[in-house]
Amino acid sequence: MMKRDTITVNRLRADPMQSRDNPWTGDNEDRQLAASIDKDGLYQDIIVRPLNDVGLGVTTHNTTDTVEAAEENNSDQQQEYAIIAGLRRYHASLEAGKEKIPCKVITADDLESAWTSLKENTARSELSEQEVASQLNLIYELVCPIEDGDDTANAETQSDTEPALHNQSRFDTEREAVEYLAERFLGRSDEGAIDLIRGHLRTANLPPLLQSLFKRPEERSKQEQTALRNHDIDTRSLLGSGEGKSGTSREVVSLHDTLETELDSAEVDPPSAVLESIGSLRQDSMSEQEFRRSLREFRHEVGAELESSEADEQQQTFRATLNDHSSELRELHEEVKPERPFTKIDVMGSETQRHSRWHFKVMHNRQVSSHSELVSELYTERLEEIADERGWE
């Protein structure tokens, strides 16, 4: 059921099921939105639900503390609401000095609220890959099977900190839960869709510092920005995409899993090793496809090297392998200039970059001094081959 209402801002709260990780940063885009709302009002209602429907507690707009769901209050003037979707527009309205906000009020349990928030925000292209992964993981936690022995532990934990989930059924197997997520989020449940969902879930379970790689730059905390800078990672960059199609998160997860398995954490911290690897291997002129391939090649080699190394040699083995890979990449990319011999094409495309590296290698092997000299040699050789093949005089 849904109804439209205008609600005072002091009766609105952030819903724990909403998918925005850091909805308001005060950057230029946020200020523009606030200015637009101040001038023209809110074009699209935010979506809310009565606070009584919330099962996990909510967050107030000016604190990170959670508050228990309020007792039912029959007065519409005192009823409080949790914001399912539109939290950024809510903060922009506060910034614009609005005292009342147009809302669509729906009745929804935690599961449906989580889906509404995810679909609303992805439709508006407002979520980073990390936010999508976190929201899908939250939904998965609501529907995944409970392992043996978990019921008692969950009941004890929830009695102290949060109300038990209500009106929500869980699937019997992990596969069924993932198929459900794939069908609801992607509209299909084939193996490709299931693989995408599992990739998102793995991203959501990375250590927090590695998850920050997939956040928008303005969403990163100061601690996260400092950690990235310490490993020579550009804090203005963003890995992956909200659609989860890039595959970069999959390579980061795989590298972390390999290092976590092979490394003695007392010698080398796996998350720090992943950040060091990304900072060393990623080059400015590198396409995302090339970066994924570099991570994959490094993972295969470093995994094999670490497997045969003693614990006290692992740090040295890891750094030596990383230095070898990064040195080779730097040599290739530093020599490949934007003024390439291939014109009237996408000079930053992955195909062109690969051809350019080949071009440079051949120049180096033949010890020629210019592009034109190499092209002349290759042209003459190829012309002679064709002449021989066709018996030309």
C-alpha cells in the first residue's frame, strides 16, 4: 500500500536497509542539488515507511547511533518514518532549509525495504560498486540459510542489541538464496547471473580497506584515503562499476584470497599486500582490461613463488616478484607515448595499447631508431613474403 504525504523533516530517519553508504558529502554536486531544491523544490518524492515497520533499528540524520523502532503511535502528526530511498535528496532538502518534504509512504518489511532502496538508487545511477555489493550482501543475510547452531546464537545476540527479523523466510540452501538475488536484481538466474551475484558478495566481504577501492572518491573516509595514498594509489580513482561488469573486483578478491592462503600474516599483512600490488602494478595509461590482466598474471606467479617459499622468506619473495612485474610494466608504459604510430583510432583503447607495446618491443629487438624505419622494414619484409608466396617476378 502507498500514499503520498508531506512530512516534517524532524519526523524522518535513515532506514538501516537503505543502500547509500555515505549519501551526503557536501561536494559540488551535493551543493548544486541543494540549490536546485531551494529554487524549484523537490521534483521526486522520497520513499519512506512508518518507523513501526522497521525491524533492525534506524539512524537519525545527525548521528551514527541507532535507535530502536518506536512504539506504535496513532497520531499521524507524531508518527516517524524511515527513509528507504532518497536519503541524498533528504540531506539536500535540509541544506536548502526545507521544513517539510514530499514523501511516498509505503508499508514494507526489512527485506522489501532493502530491495526498494537498491532498485531506486541503481535506477538513478547513484551507487558505487561497493554500495551495490554491500546492499546485496545485506539482502543475502536476510534470506540465506542459517547454519546448524546459529539459531540460538542469533537469538541471544538479537535480544541484547536488535529486534529479531520478522515476516521473513529463509532459503534452505545457499544456491537458492543466490538464485533469488540474481532473479530479483538482474531479472535472470542463469550461471552468468549467479556468478555476478557471488562476485558482489565476495566484494562485500573483503576487508574494509579493500572495499574502499570500489567506493567513489568522495565517499572514502580520511583513514581510507590515507591508506590508499600510502600505497601510491590515486585517491581520485575508482575501480569497477555499479553494474559489476568490469571484473576488476573479481581479480582483487582472487588476489586477496591467494595472498591470504599463501602468506604468513605475521610476516606480510594480506590486505596491505593487495594495496601495495595495486599501487605498483597500475599504470596511468593502462586500460581496466590491461590492469585486470596484470593482476591475474601477478597472482598466478606470486602464488606459485610463495607456495614454494619458507615463511621467513615470504616478504622478500612477494616484493621481488612484485618488483619484477611492476618494472616490466613501467618500462612498457613509459616508452609508449600518446603520439603513437597508429592514427585516427582510439589511442587509449586496449587493442591500440597492446599493438603499441609490440611495436616498441620490435623496435628494441631490431635496434631501429624511429617508427618510420621500423614500418619500412616490416613493410618490405611482408611485401617480399607475399611476392614469394604468389611467385611474382
